[in-house]
Amino acid sequence: MIKVYGLKISNHSAMIRFALMEKKIEYDWEETLPFSMSKDNTILERSAQGAVPILECDGIFYSETQAIISFIEKKFPDISLISSDPSEYARTIEIIKIFELYVEYQARHFYPYVFFGAEQNLDNSEEIKVKISRGLNIIEKKAAFNPYILGEFSYADIYTSLMYLAHELIPDMIKNKKGVIIVTGNTAAKRGVANTPYFAPTKAAQRILAQSLAKDFGPKGIHVAYLTVDASINTPWTRNRIEKQII
């Protein structure tokens, strides 16, 4: 039986849950704080940096999102989320790494300014913006978007879901000269908040992507907003979670 230790509000934990659900794999979930917050030494024993998510199978623990996804794919091959064709396999990993290295990781340069009040280097900000735009342009050129990133649904879509959604919606919005995209987040995307280091960086990256979309497509009549909601949003998952807490 698979067991996942993670945070449901963490995008990396969500990627693992997303993959398991797509592959129709049953699993147990244990809401788990990273070592930086819990100071639980067992987390360090299971994950080198004490980060989550962590996956347990047959008494063995696996950490790091891409390593966990690779394990899931090899362990449960019946429903594949990556092509067995060498070229398509390589293209999937390529898209994932491009997004990680040239979009998400580049956005992390803003974290000292956003979360810890460090002085912002405007020249550096422009350089980072160019790199992020370049990364998005590379994905745009390499992706098929027919209908998914590489044609068939794969791990590339799990990693780049917000960008994929924007790509699918914006062309018709441009044609109609109007449209609205609202991305929900929270205060942690704007400044450091206690007990948020495990997911705040992902929210900052999400906010920066929404801001870039707004600047690119606002002049074309498309309104893109990042809406701060410091509360649970009414969805089937949150309703189920609240019911369990009440019980």
C-alpha cells in the first residue's frame, strides 16, 4: 500500500496526488509538516532536507517530487503518464526541466525581496523577467497543445497546469477581445508569513506568472487577476476536509 506524507496546500504534494489519481492508485494520506516547521527528526530520516512530499511503499521512503513520480511510473505501469517512445519520453522530461529551471527557479530570485524585506535589485529583476519570458517562449515553441502540452496527457501537464490553462483559454479571449482569468492565492504570495515557508515560494511563482500574463494580455482586453483569499475555498475537497475536522 502506498502512503504519502505531505501538505495538501503544497503544489508539489498536489503533483503526487494528481499523478496517483490519474493512475487510479489507492493511497493513504498523512498531513505532514516539513522538518523546518515540525522539528520532527523522523522527517529528516525519510527526506534528506526534511521536505515533503514523501512517499512510502513497502517500508521504503522516497523524497523529491520527480524521483517519486519516476517511482510511481515504474511501479504502476498499467496507466502510463509518460510515453515509452524515447523521443516523446525525452520531450516530456525536457518540458518539465525547462519549466523548473527557467520559470519556477528563476522566480525564486524574488523570494528574499518578497518574503524577507531584502532590497530589490531592479536590474536583476529585469534580467530575471527576460529569463522567465524566454523559458515560457521555449515551452510555447516545443509544446503541441493538442489538446495537452505534448498531445497526450502526461507529467508535463501536471507540472505546468496554470500555464496550460492560460494557453487554452487566451486565444479565444483575444479573438473575442475580452476575457477574465482569476488566479486564487493568499497573503504568503506577497510577503513572509509565519508557518508558510513550505508553500509560500510556490504561491509567489504563481503570482508572478499571473502578473506577467496580465501585462502581456491586458492591452488586448483580457483581465488577469491574482485574488488573495486567506481562507478555504468552497470545493468538494475542502468540504470533505472540514466535515472530517468537525467530526
